[in-house]
Amino acid sequence: MESLTTDEVLTALKPLGTIQTLFLITSTFLNLLMPLHSQTVNFLAATPEYHCALREGYLMNESLPLDDDDESGDSYAQCREFVHPGNGTETQLCQNGWEFDRSIYGETIISEWGLVCGQDAASEISQSMYMTGALFGALIFGTSADRYGRRPTFLLGLIAFDITGMLLCASTSYAMFVVFRFLNGVSQMGTWIPFSGNVSEYMIPKYRSRAMAVPGIAYTFGLMLLALTAFLIRDWRYIQLAVMTPMVIGTVAMWFLPESLRWLRSKEREKKAEHLVRRLSKINGVDEFLAAGLQTQNTVFAISRDMDHSIDPDYKQSEVKITRFKRMPSESCPDDAVIGVSSSLPKRMDTENVQMLSVGIQTYSSEIDKNAMIPPSDPSSSSGRTAEYPGEESPASVTDGAAVIHEEVTDGDQHEQVMEEGNQGSPEENGKREASWLDIFRSPVLYVTVVLSNVRFTYALVYFGFALSTGRLAGDPYLNFFFSALVELPARVLATWVYRKIRRTYVISACFFACFIGMTLIVTIPRETKSGIDLSLLHTILALCGKFFITLTLAGQLLLVLELYPTTMRNMGHGWTTCMGRCGAILSPFMLYLDKMIWNFSGILMAVTSLITAVTVLTLPDTRRTAQPQTADDFREIMRSRKKRKKNNQSTDDNLVPDATENKGFDPDEQVESDRERKIRTGR
């Protein structure tokens, strides 16, 4: 007998019960703390004002020359000093170290180890190493989570994250700091990837999108919390210790979170899955009697009155579904009792090989009398239909409207093990070649890969360009970072509405174009006019607007990845585009560093890439009303359908001749209509 799908089991065990709530709370906790690690470099490696250490007995104007690069002529050189203080103009590099202004940032790795002048790329290198570690971590732990399980991978990553994070506080040199920063990035992805997968897999589709929206909002609050933490604790070691302590304490609580039920069943670990179902039933407060029927493939719950009585003799398989008890003639069954329907029956019932056991349940908690046998019914009765078929309304299967348990027993106790999730296709589909990484670089999917890779790369480049440059903005760096985080909140909330109402590509294109306009203005407008008017506040406002628009694109990017890539290569496409995003995050610190050598290099590059992305993303089809493609042929049909609609808008002739190679088995518009009808019918 075919097992229920995991979504059906989770529905029966309460789809939004205690275990799901625990996962959501943990997800909020992790995403509140993750930005405290990924963007702490803004404060751990902040560069304060500095100059060469003054020789004893000499004033600053006697020891230091003026900075030739400063047009105002009011600032002193940071990396040079007079060879003979107070006498002569010959200069040299700082010989006795540097003096740092600790009034704003306190102690940072820059001031502690003197990482300035010839070593002024230290901050950018440490951030890039963290992002490089995250890239390797995504590749390593992503594979590990699929092979060895979500829970062991998550716990391994969490322990490694705690250890490397605490050792980071004890770094005695810059090299040690960079190494542990890299390892911290690796383990951070080892924590997040398996856990986010587990959260998604414990949610049924009805709640999944809302559950996955929690991390983004928590992440924004985490960024604001980072600004407050750094403001209160102005020492890089104690800042790192403060952000690590909650993670170490939380590890104890997160240790008891269970393995993914979907993963266990996909790996055919049925005994562990059955044990987990029992455990989940206790956690969610579901009656053990119900759990006993869900944890095995041979026992399911059914209500005979709700089944279709017109059974086709050639009907091969009934529909798998989970429904709820409606009010029965008997008042003994509770309204909220969850039931399942047997989903695998022979084409024709063989009464010699199949016997049905039935017991009337007088109360929900009553015991099952397994000795109450039902004699085989007459195969000729009811127009050749047998009473053993679930749904056949007869005295044997319905007793005063009470629920009935059916158990199927076959010769030799041989049952076909059918895995859940509904991913097994027909024999013809199963015989097809499995998709490989090369398939995302083949036509017609190649074009999507190129465009979405550019979108993800540009997003990371621009997002971290804004996020890591808040210290350059005029005003208090802590307030600037706080407001930079604050503008993400309305963007993340607005995204849930705007992408339902407006075509995804239009929204993404408009946002990238807004970033292009903002960066162009920042580059072209001086910070101060010739008449002395300070325009630094305008620069800050433009940067915050750019951060808002780039954040708004993220939800749309993820939707395009999930809705354009065919099912057979969707995970591979998602993984590839994520890697491209990581590459953008790795390069963004160096982009900012090149501003010291090339005038406004980062602003120009962010503006150009934003404009290119704004144009190219418009070439992708609208996916709001398009069914997800299952194969490359389905995606080709989506592109062909899009071209036909364009032709229909430009031509007065509506009778277009169909393409001879058209995929007749896939109609995006027709499938979406069916989905809508299903939602209306089921009330979802």
C-alpha cells in the first residue's frame, strides 16, 4: 500500500504545531545573529583617523607635512613625517608607528596591529576571506546535508561556528584573524544551509512562503542590533565575544531539534521515520492512535461515506489526500480528527489475497479490536464492485457513521515500497537521463543561467557596496549603519505584496534602474559646492535609497530562479546563481578599495552593472501566471508561448499556425488555470 506523502503526514500531525513553532523561533534567533557576524567587519576592522607617532617634544605641525591630496590643505599626511622635525622639508615613512583616534571606534584590528599605509587593504581582505569561506561552506555543507542528513550537518556546522567565533576573539595576529574569519565563514554556511532546508521541509506549502519570510525580517533587525552593540562596546574583541555568546548558549537548545522527516523518507530510513512520527505526535499533542496509523504504510484511516461510490473496474489507483472529519451521524468522532485515504489498491480486488479488518470506533480514544474480521463480500454484488474497496458504503465498512480502520494484508506480506513526495514519474519519465550541471549551460536554459547569474552577481556587488561603505558617509557611522539596516525593513515587507501584483521582471528592472540613477547622482554631485554648501546629507540619502531598492530585488530574484529553472535542474540552477552572488560579495570589498587608486571606481562600476542588469532582466518571461516547468521542453514552451503572445499583440490575425515541434503535453496558461480552480475547490 502506498505511503502518505510527507505533506499529508505533517498535516495530520498539525501543520503549524509546536515543532514548527520551535523551528520558526530558532530560525528567527539564528537570523537575528547571523548579520552580527557577516557584517561585523564594519566595526571590527574600521579604520579610524591616524597619523605618524609624534616624536617627543615636537608638535604636530613640526613633525608632519600637509597632505598633498587634500584640496583644502587643512589635513596632515597620514603615512609620512619629517626626517628632521622642526627643520627642513625632507620626509620619510613613519618610523615609530602611528597614533590612532580612538574616540569613535575604540580599539579595532586596524589600530591594534597598525594595519595602515602599506597594509591598508586589511579590512577588505578579511571580509573577502569571510565571503570566500561562505562560498566553500555552501559547496561542502550543501552536499553533506543531502548525503548525511540535515541535523548532523547543522550540529557540526554550529559547533564549528562556535569554536571559530570564540577563537577569533583570541587572535594574536592579523594572519590568525584572517584564518579564523575564513573558517567562521565556512561554518556559518554549514549552520544556515541545512537548517533553512529543515525549516522549509517541516512546513507544508500553505505555510512555507510565510515561514521562509521570517529570516529576511529577522536579518534586518539583526543589522540594527549590530549597530547598537558596536556603539555600546567599542573594542573589537568584546564586540566579537558579545555576538558569539548567544550562539554558544543557543547551541544547547538547538541540539534537541529533530532530523528532517522528508529527508529520512527520501533515504528510505523507514524505522527512523516511524520513530520520528511518534516523537512529533507527542510534541504536537496529536493522539498516539492517529500517529500509529500514519507511521506505517499498511494502516491508514478512511471515512467510507466520503468516497466516490462509482468505482470504475479499470480504476488503478485512488487519490492520495488528507482531509478532516466532517460532522458524522455519530457524535463520537471529533471535528478536528485528521484522517488519510488509502491510495494504492489493485486494479481488480482479489478476495483471496486481500482481507479487510474493520472495527467501529465508538470514541476517539477507544481501543482497536483487531479480531473483528469482515468476511469477503460477494464480488458480483453492487454491479461487480467489491465491498473491500475503500469508500464502498456497506454494513461491513460503516457502522452508524463511525470511522473505520482498514488494514490490507497480502500474501507473503510483500508490499511495494513507494516513496513519498510524488516525485516518482511514469516509467517513461524514470527512464530519462538524469539532469547534470552541464544542463543549465545548454539551450534553452543557458540564457536563463546567463541572465540570472548576472542578476545575482550585480545584486551582491551593489548590496555589499552599500553595506560596507556606511563608514564613508558623513555623520555618525553607527547611525548611518542603523539607518542603512532600517531601510531594508520596508523593502522586505513590501516585497511580499509587490511581487504578487506586478510582473517580477518589471519590479527588478525598475529597482536596478533606480540604483543606477542613485549611483550616477552620487558620482556626479560633489560633496560640497563651490559656494561652500555641504551636500554630504544628500549623498547619504541617495545611498540609503539605493540600499532600499537593491534589497527589494532579492525576493524577485529568488522567485525567478524557482519559477524559470525546470524541476529537473532547479536545485543546480539555484546553487549556481548563489555561487555567482557569493563571487560578487567577495569582490565588493576590493571594489571599494580601488577607490583609493581610481576616482569613484566603486560608484561607476555599481552604476554600470545596475544599468546592464536592469535591461537584460526584462528579456525574461513573466512567471506570475506561468506554471513551473518540469523539463527543458516545458521551459521552451514557455518561451514559445511568450513569443506568440507578442505576435498576437502585433498582428490582427489570431489564427496562428502552431509550431510542429510544440510541446503538446505542457500548456503554462492552462496549468495555471487548473491551479486556480484547485485553490477555489479546496478553499486554499
